[in-house]
Amino acid sequence: LTVHPGVHPIVPIMLGDATLAGTMAARMLDHGVYVIAFSYPVVPKGQARIRVQVSAAHEKFHLDKAVEAFALVAEELGIIKGDECETVENLEVA
């Protein structure tokens, strides 16, 4: 998954395709993670994305759950292959 770089609470996960972004947002909710899909005309055509907003109220287990959900949903939708997924234990969440 492509994550726009930066240090701020709003983290865009770039997907490109508007339908894919909407489907992914719905599937993330099925996994208990609320994210927002954005597509044209809110963002330029071909730059659809999922927006994740991190807050000080989130604890590490919340972030771990979100990372796991992203990995599962991305694999389910064919965005990444299972062998491309890292487990939460291998990821560093600052």
C-alpha cells in the first residue's frame, strides 16, 4: 500500500481507483475500522484514496488492529499478496 509521507494525524492511503477505495472503506468497516474513501472531485481523477485519521486517543492496540485490517482487506481485494503482508509484530508503529 502506498502511504503519503508526512508527520500529521491525517494519513492518506493511495489506491488510485475510486471504486476500489469505496469497496476498501466498506470492508475496513466490516473489520471494525472506520476510514473514509475520497475520490474525484474531492481529489484529482486517478488519485482516489482512503483517509485514516490518527488521534492521541488511539492506543497501540487500536493501531495494531487497523494495520491488521488493512493487510487482510488489501489481500482480500487483491491489492497485495499474502506474502507481501507483514505481521503487526514486524511493523513499527510510532
